[in-house]
Amino acid sequence: MTTSSTENDGQGMIVNPRPTADNQDWDGDEADRADRLRFEEEQAMIREQSEAHAAAKAGQENKESRR
């Protein structure tokens, strides 16, 4: 038995809904909100590590320039 793409009715396809002009307050489901929160936390951690690395590098360069 063969199935055509019309018989599938989109099953198994990834659908990423986007807010429409009628629904501007769409915020996704709990998983979408959890993903955004995790992403924001990861970005904050990366930013902190980058700033700490830059400060350590500047301190090392300062130390070397005093010699």
C-alpha cells in the first residue's frame, strides 16, 4: 500500500508556530519558555566567563609590563 503526501496530513513534520498579527502575546508552551530560560542562563554564564578571562588576561599583561 502506498501513501501519498496528502494522506500524511503533515504528521511527522516539524512545525514551528510563530505569532501572527492576531496573536502577538503568543509565548509558546512550557518547553519553549524553559528553553529560552536555559539559553539566557547559558549566555549569562558565557558572558561572565568571558569577562573573567579578559580581566585575568589584563592582570597578567599589567604584571608583565611592570617588570
